[in-house]
Amino acid sequence: MDMSFANQALSVEYIFKHGKQLKRMVYPVPKDIDEEIARLKLKSMGIKIDSLTKEQKKYLSAWEMGT
């Protein structure tokens, strides 16, 4: 639940800061907010993860590879 609340709080902050540029529609949580919350949660649990390589990022974003 802590991650959900953090996501909601930071999303509200984002809307407050950028709301005038946003259209009236449903948006996903910005990726940078989502990733920062995940990073902080893992850090709080003493877990470190590697950063993705360029090749790994390309693989994850491509629909042609590895389904």
C-alpha cells in the first residue's frame, strides 16, 4: 500500500504542477514517477538492481522480439 499511496501523492503533485498543459482525460502514471517509487522501495528493503543496458531497453520496448 505504501507504494500505491506514494504513486497517488506524486501523481497529484504532477497534476498540480502540469495541470494547465493536460487535456481532460485519463493518463497513466508518468514513467519517471513510477520508476522512482520502485527504486526507493527496493532501496528501503536493501535491494539493489542493475541498470538495463541499451540492448535490454531496446528488447523490452520492441514488439518484434521475444513474445
